[in-house]
Amino acid sequence: MQPKDTTTNEAFKGFTNTACPFLPCHTGVRGAFNCLFCYCPLIAYECPGPYTVFTDRNGLRRKDCSACTLPHNGYRGAWTFIQKWLERPVVWDGREQTRRYRKKPLRTKPPRT
Ligand code: SF4
């Protein structure tokens, strides 16, 4: 088995669990639906995702990531995104998202005239 940084096989970067009863758990995903990061590794860290913040019954501030598709957008895309943000992880301090999240519009065909 080759280490993942020397192999040309990118199968480790994602998969789609077509047997999951919740698929698709998020709408608006681009490319193949990547289930590898079903539990996002960035949940405890700063991230650029469009999360909102709520306080749970124990008084802890938590992210609600319902609107985020970043860990699911394609095999290579989601893998690259997660690796980039885990390079220098910064622990999330419970604050609201302040980064401006821009969701690219889905490509649609122009209407025929
Ligand atoms: S907002 Fe997106 S990237 Fe950030 S922790 Fe939630 S699922 Fe992960």
C-alpha cells in the first residue's frame, strides 16, 4: 500500500453512501456527493461555512451547519477544502460567523430564445 501523498489513486478522497436513508442530507451540493466528512472535522474549529449558532440545553454554544455543503462538494473538492482548513486549525470560540460566505450560483443553462 502506498502512502496517500504518493499514490495516484484518489479513491480515499471521498465516497457516496447511496444506502444512507438521509442522502442527500444537504441540498445544493456540487459534483459527486461526498459522505467522507459526514461529521465535519471543522465543527470545533474556525471555518468559512455558513453556520448559525445556537445554545444547547447544557448552555454550550454550537454550530448549526444545516446550510453548509462545503464538506460534501465533490470528492477532490471537499477533500482539498478540509485539508486546507485543518493545516492550521484555530479553535472556534463560539462566535457567530463573520466571514462573508459567497455561494456560487448553480450553473443553469440560459433560456432558449
Ligand atoms: S459550517 Fe460547514 S465547514 Fe464549518 S463546521 Fe459546519 S459543516 Fe464544517
